[in-house]
Amino acid sequence: MFRFSLRRILLFSITLWLLSIFTFSLNYWYPGNTLTNMSGVTPAMDTYHDEANARAMDSTIFRQYGQYIAHLTRGDWGLSLTSQEPVFPRLMQQLGATVELMILGALLAVLVGVPLGVYAALQQRQWQDRLILSLSLSTYSIPVFWFAQLAILLFAIQLDWSPVTGQIHPLYAIDTQTGSILVDIWLSDIPYRASAWVNALKHLWLPTLVVALIPLTMLVRMIRSAVLDTLQLNHIKAARVRGLSDRTILVKHVLPTSIQPVLREAGLQFSVLVTNIMIVEVIFNWPGIGSALVKSIFERDYPVLQGGVICLAMLILAVNFAVDLIHAWRFPQVRDVIDED
């Protein structure tokens, strides 16, 4: 496990280094002044930054890269070109809103997708199996942006079960601390906290459902396939011969073995989840990092665009790194094969 972890840490570090080189290079690919793109400070703002920018431009490209890394590690990611607000604290709040939506969507996908996949496998070739597979395939084929708009038309406008956009009604006046509306309500000292939670959940359940759609359908098919393969293994047949009940075989033998291939694909599915969240945030006007990234593209707000790319890329890398470690810890044969190579 130590050698496997060391390899993964080394790979993670190299990927982060390549990411930093890519984002640093973006400052030279954007149109306009390089240091303005990097810092968000225009030359006409003050004399001090003019002199600092002139000295920075005289330095070598390697020194500029070193200063860029130093600013990243200190949390000095420049100013927004449109609002002149510091980029880093604003992105951290938006990241909290994105992570909240991400966690709830993933939980919903797991809580619904795993039982449906197992049930479909146990009812192989029956009408229940065909119905679940047909629904998962047809749902997976629906574009997220189209499904989101249909959900708004049905649940928010026709049925009035959910507000159209936003995190919470503005009259509640919740101070943004973490970006996660549920956490911010819990940290606030307002006397109507329970009512605020109810209102926040009304805003939250519909985008969470849309976000969980694609991972849920993928999880159903992966779990079904993994369970069917596991049921054909010799130790499962031996457990039946020993007289173990179907429930015991399913819980203690089938499910732990079936999780291995699903966990291996979890990192790849997380990238799809992040992409869907960006689309959902724009449609539902959710104040997350995905909507900020899309907005910065239209406004050509290069510091925010650069910071958003860094945040999302690091989030994807960190989750894949954690999934690899958990997979290797849970299934020793995985790390043994890699160590032998």
C-alpha cells in the first residue's frame, strides 16, 4: 500500500505541476496585457502596480512562473476584471455551493441507483429488468440542459412544487460564509432557521434531481452488470451449496465483490458529474463555480476564468486521487498487480 500511495502521490503532484504550467500559459494566450490578465489590475489603477508590473515584465519567464506559484499558494489570485473583487475568496464561496450540489446529487444517485441495479440483476430477463434498463437508457439519452428546462416547466411552473431559480428566497437574508446554503443557515443566528431550511430545500431538490440523473442511470447499468458477473463466480455458487440464504449471499458476498468495478469507474463518472453541474448551475442560476466560470467566459474576465479552471481541475484530480487510494485499500489485489509492474 505504501508503494502504491507513493506512486499515486507522485502522479498527482506531476499532474498539478502540469496544470499550473497550463494556467500560467493562459495569461500569454489571452488578448491584452499579460499582467492585467493575470492580476486583474489595469495599468491606470495606481502607480505602485504600474512599477511592480514593469519590474515583473523585466524578469525572466521562470521567475514570473515562480511568482505566479507563490501568489497561488498565498491565495492571491488577482482581481476580477468586471467587479474588481478578489478572485480567491469569491471562488471559495462559489465552490461551496458547487460541492453542496455535487454531494447531494451523488448521494441521490447512489441511494437510488444501487438498489435499482441490484434489483434489475436479480430479476434478469423479467419485465422489471427490461423496464429498468429501458428507463435508464432513455434517461441517459436525454441532454441535461433539455431535461433541466423540462423539469423547470413541469415542477416549478406547472405544478409549483419548486422555485424556478436561486438558492433561497432573498427575504431570508442569509449571510454567505461557506457558499453552501444549508451550512450557512446552520451557522447563522436567525430566529427563523427552520423556515429558512425548508425554503432552501425547496430550491435545492430540483437541481439535485437533474444533477443526479446521468450518474444514476450509469450506476444502475454498472451495478446490474457487476452483480450478474459476480453471481457466476465459484465462491457464490459454493455459498449456495453450503445453504446460505439469498439475503446473506447478496449482502456479504455479492455486493462487496460487485463494488470493485463500479468504484474503479467512479473517478471517470465524477468528471461527467462536474460537467453536468456546470450546465445545471447556469440554467437554475445556482451561484456555484460552474456558473461563474461560464459567466467569466462571456465577460472575458480572465482572472476568474483562470481561477475557475484551477478549482475545478484540482477538485477532479483530488477526487480521482482519493478514489484510487480507497480502491487500492479496499481491494489489495489491485495494488499488488500495480506493484508487480
